Amino acid sequence: MKPQTFFHIPEPCHEDWNKMIPEGKGRFCASCNKQVIDFSLMSDQQVLNYFKNATGNTCGRFANGQLERPMHETIQPKKKVWWVAAVMPLLLLINKANGQTKGKVLIKKPYTVSTKIEPLTGFVVSSAEPTQGGKIIRGSVQNENGIPVPFATVSLKNSIANTITDSLGNFELHTPSVADTVYVNVSSLGYESREYNFPKQEATNVMITLEEKSYALNPVCVTSLAVTLGGVVAGRSISTREKIDTVIRKAFRNTAFTIYANPVKSNTAFKLAIKNTGEYVVQMLDNNGKPIVTRDIITADKNTVTEIQTPDVAAGLYYIRLIDKNKKKQYTDKIIVQ
């Protein structure tokens, strides 16, 4: 069966529609510096026709009744064959007697239902949802302290269905037909990967908690350089646990981008050369995997060079993470701040 298309707006825009300047099929938003298409008065077919020809991101204004439901495509009626036109007069003659029955005619006046429409404006996300047996899994990912984990990967076990959490740790995973128990794999930079299962009926409000990744280092013996204190050579043995990235090994196999000016000084800019075209999210992470810089980048050409400003942070080891929005892939490399 052909999949159906539906629309939803994850983060509605709070700009005032009435203050925008009319332009083309919508209005121009000076705050975002882009055109907002008005879909609120369009039919389902008109909306579908627009997105068939649209390229790139679209900012649109929708009525509530247009969201979170399948869009109905208009099917063109088949042309009538010639014999239908020839037989139709005969059918009218046969039914003429019935049509001339006398009596009172009851005329029902049409009624109108007034519904208040609250349009929503924001970045439009379209998706194909299975018409039968499918399931939308909704939930959030947080750490042990209850802090949301953004851009975590959530994937359905033994399936290609996957998604990433938004900046608040929330996610929606559209899946094909699933069993009574749902199994998902959740992973994020700096956290232990986890397999999570829950009943199919509870898939609308799933709360997943990730634990920070830690490794135990072997004992290290530190000896002073022949310094004698009261006839005893100073020295000590230490044992520690150090938190490091779950995917630190990937930092040495990064093929998606290159960092220039590495090491870099705090509160200065470094250059990031992205090898392929696409839509990306660039993040600078501290040693605990917490994002301290986040930027959206669109590259129209290969090997596009972008400048990223480092914040005023302490010297040390940090990480640059590149998230491919279309392919749902992540690439990580390290950067040293002096």
C-alpha cells in the first residue's frame, strides 16, 4: 500500500505573522531572513504539489487541522467512455415515472460549523508514515542527573529505522509494524550505549536514561627525580578512573572534515573544511561530552571552509562533532585549546 505523507512542526516559530511583510505565496520574516509560505488556506493536493517541487528547507504556516494527519492526494477521475453518454438518456426515461411522484418536498438547509483555527508557523518536517501496522515512538533521553542528552542516536533493533534527539533530548521514531515489545538502541558521545525495551502500548512517552562512560586505568607509578626526604626516596602509586568519550577511537578515523589551526587559542576562530555537500550540525564538546558550541551549516560545494569561533574556555582537550542531518551519521575529531 502506498505510504501517506503527513506534516508536523517540532519547534513552532514564535514570530508574529501579522508583522511580517507580504511576499509571493506567504510573507517575509525579517528575523529569520527567509520567506514563510502560507499553507493554511491550501488544499491537501496543493500542499503536496508544492513539496514535490520544493528543494531545501521550507518555513511554513499551517492550520492545526493540517498537521499530524495523512495528507489526501486527489485522484483524477477516469474519462467517461462514449457508451455511457449514449445509455444515459434511456436510464432517465425508465426512471421518469419515479421522478414525478407528487408530495411535499423537504428541503434541508446547509449548516455551517464555525471552528477557530490557530495557525502554526515554523520549520516544516514531512515524513511518510505506514498506513497499516506502523507505530510512532515518542520519548526523551536524559543522563543520570536528569539533564537532556541532545543529538543522541535512537535506532530500532534489527531495522534501518533511526533518528536523533533534538536540542531538548526529545525524539520521534517512525517505525514499520512492530511486535508487542519494542527494542531500541540508544547511544551518544560520552555515554554508555544502551538497549532499551518497553511494551508497544507504552511507546508514546518513553524515558531513557544514559550513564556516562568511564574506563579504569591501570595503576601508575610516579617517582621523583632522586629527591631524598629524610633518607627516603619520594614516590607514590596512584589509581584513578577517568571519564573519556565512548567513541574516541573514531577521532582517528574521521574522513568527513579537517580542522585547521589545531591547537587553537581560546576565544579565537579555527577553520573547518567539510568534504561533502549537505546539511550539518557542528558541535564543540568538552571532555564530558557536553556541547559548548552548536552551529547549523549548509554546504553547497565540496571542501567548503567555515570559521568556528571558540568560546572563552580553559586550555585542554576538546572534541568537534559533525552531524550529517540527511544521512543521520556523526563524525568526531579532537581539538586542543591552548
